Amino acid sequence: MSKRIFLSPPFAGAAERKAVAAAFDSKYLAPCGPDVERFERQLAALAGRRHAVAVSSGTAALDLIMHCLGVNGDWTVFAPTLTFVASVGPAFHRGAKLTFVDCDSQGLIQPQLLEQALKACKSRHKLVLGVDLYGNCCDYGALEALAAAYGAQLVVDSAEAVGAVRDGRPAGSAGVAAIYSFNGNKIVTTSSGGAVLTDDPELARRAAKLAQQSREPVLWYEHREVGYNYRLSNILAAIGCAQLGRLKTILEKRRRLYRHYLELGGEYLEHSPGGNCWLTIRLLASEQARDRLVEAFDRADIEVRPVWKPMHLQPVFAGCPVVGGETAERLFRTGLCLPSGTGLTRNNLKRIDEVLLNMV
Ligand SMILES: *Cc1c(COP(=O)(O)O)cnc(C)c1O
């Protein structure tokens, strides 16, 4: 029996193993160390930002940004309804009101609908949360213009978009701050990890301090504010540096995979030329056709997954307003994420293609 094919497993090997061993031998098993600083410098360069703060997850990165901006119950946060729940969890936990906005055919927040929502909003404090879904950057220019026009802060969740660009601007470069995720299934992974990207030195300093229990720089443990334990360990940062060394290869492979699927025929969620092609998404004619394809992949022991279920359809957000929503619902019901791992072999692809080509 051949082995199960996973959706987007980590792509790592000798380089990562060597980096971990070197970090271990350097006695920096303790959480802080030189690899964290190196990783942060590389991340800032990749995002075209002055500062990067490496943390324990993408969710932690968003939580720190929400804390630093002072998001609370007086705020309304505008987010695309089509996203992973982690995009909005930190704002939700701070008591912010959430307003969901429909997406375009690429799954990215739709600027005209966002403007409608901003126009109707009575809150004193507003925050627009852009999400670079499936590795395509949202329309940074349009979101910046809207945020400025309506007095809103702009934060961008680039968790899925490491290495992507739009109009010459890298993912992670837009908004007062943006985040990356290095979770196990993302484009590059540290097993678990994330980063805050920003040009604001005060926000970067505060996020880094909050991530380490907000300790004041004195001999004893002095705290003027209560922080978190969100720092990324030095060992994981070492893995991150090794992964960034492979980024070019990873992007080439993911983009090639997307083109391969396109050549097989059928409909797909469009990836922009600058997108990182994190996952390739097949679009089916109906929910039933999607389910049939899921069953066929299941029989072949191949992991696939429906598109994110929109936030306005989640029981926990039943009371939240949504502007539009039909496009997100259609993508959810008819979209299927296909295996997109960097390490997929020719044989793996043969098995996947067989399922797709045998589809009725
Ligand atoms: C993965 C992901 C996150 C959260 O990142 P973690 O590192 O898993 O906490 C946030 N937003 C989006 C859109 C994601 O895909």
C-alpha cells in the first residue's frame, strides 16, 4: 500500500536538522539567543519592514498587535468573512465588534463592500483587517486608501502569504503592522511560530516587551503592564532561518504545482503572478460534485480540505453583521484545497492526477 499524501506537510531536512544541532550546541536552548535576532533581521528584509518581532505563533502576533493598538469594546473590526478563525480571534477576545465583509473571486476582501461597511459604522475606533488568503495579497493600495478615508487602522494578516508580492510590495509590508505564521502547514515553518512586521519602532519595542512578560529593564522583576509569554524559542528560530534559505525553491515548486493542476483542466481559484500558491484550490460545479471528489481522494488515501468556512456561517459569530457573503459561501461550498506540498514527488502527482482525471 502506498503512503498517505498530505495537503501541505512541512518541507524540511538536513539543513534544518543541522541548524537545530548548531543552536543546541551553542548552548542557546534557552529561549532567547542569536538565532532569534538573525531570523528577525531576515524576516524584516523579506517583508521590506524596519522591524520584525518573532513570536510563538501567528495568532500570538495578531494578539500583540491588537494589544498595542488598544483594541477593546469601543472598536469595530472589519474582516473578510472568508478566512481562518485565527484572523479574528484576538480582536474577538478583546471585546471588539466584528463586521464581516464578502470577498472577490480570489477570496480577498472586496473593497467596495468594505467601504459600505465603513460608511455605515458608528464606532469611534475602527480597524480594517486585510487577509492575504491562500497566498494572494489583498489590494493593499485600496485598503490603505479606505482606512485613511474612514479613520481606521489597517492591519494585514499575511500568515499564508510569506514570499508573495503585489504591485512590487511584499506580503507583510502593508498596514501599521502585519503578521506571518510559521505553523506546520504554512509556506515556511518553525513547527509553530509567527512574527509581527512593522515600521513603527515603538510598536515593535512594545510587542517584543509584551511577548516576554513585559519586564522592565531593572535588576528585579518589575512590571508596569501585564504581558504574555509569546517569544519564539531560539531553537525554532534556527529552523526558521534554514527554511528561509529554501524559500526560493519552495515558491518555485508551489507555483509549478499550480500550473500543473491548471494544465489538467477544470476550474481553479486564480493565483496572481506574485502569489506564493500556498494551496491550489479546485472549484467544482456544485457542493455535491465537491463531496464526490472528496470521497474519491479519500479512497486514494490523499488528504484534501474544503475552503475555509466563512466566519458569518460559524455558530460562534451568528450575531455579527455581514456585508454580502454570497461569494464566500460559493467558494466554501464548491472549493477544494488540493495537495500542494513542496515535497510532492512525481509518483505522488500521478496518484493525484488519476483521481482528478477520473472525475465525472
Ligand atoms: C495559519 C493562520 C493564522 C494563524 O497562525 P498560527 O501560527 O497557526 O497561529 C492566522 N491567519 C490565517 C489566515 C492563517 O492561515
